[in-house]
Amino acid sequence: MPYIVNENCIKCKYTDCVEVCPVDCFYEGENMLVIHPDECIDCGVCEPECPVEAILPDTEPGAEDWVEHNRKYAEEWPNITRMIEHSADASSFEGVADKFKKYFSEKPGEGN
């Protein structure tokens, strides 16, 4: 049961989760993170660290669509292994509906 990142992360991209991941399975896009489902060890330590509840087990309703999204971009984006500063306007995007359609970017982040 790997964990996945869903659209709640888009434009918020808090990286508290990255800091606690024991296997460094997070990957960074321009405006969101993803978890590589084959690298995730299902420990769950990242889930409570996310202030916008963007991390869920892949067994949660609606998560199945996000498994392949996470896998695809984990293969394309750089690995991120430590916390970085989130954008100054991140809190203004918390709870915004339809963020995937409105704001998702396929561009990679900087990684670290």
C-alpha cells in the first residue's frame, strides 16, 4: 500500500513530508511533489506531516487515479530529499477546487 500525493499539493508544495521520508521517494515538479509508488515502503510517516492533507494511502477512494500520476512524474522529475522553502502564496491555494485542471505543471522542479 504505497502512499500517493494528490492535487491538494499543487501550488502549495509544502515539503515537510520530504524531511521525514526514510527512503527519499519524493520527486519534485514545478508546483507539486509526487511519491514513487515502487520506492515507498508504506511507513506512513509523511502523511501527518502534510498540512494540506495531500498524502493518502493508495487504498483511499479516489487515490487510484493518482497512483499512475505519481509513478509517471516520479520517473521524470528530480528526487528531492530535504525540505525547501514553500512559495509565499502557498496558503492562498489551500483548499482551492480543481487545482489539477487550473494549475498543474508538467515541468520538473529543481530537486536537491
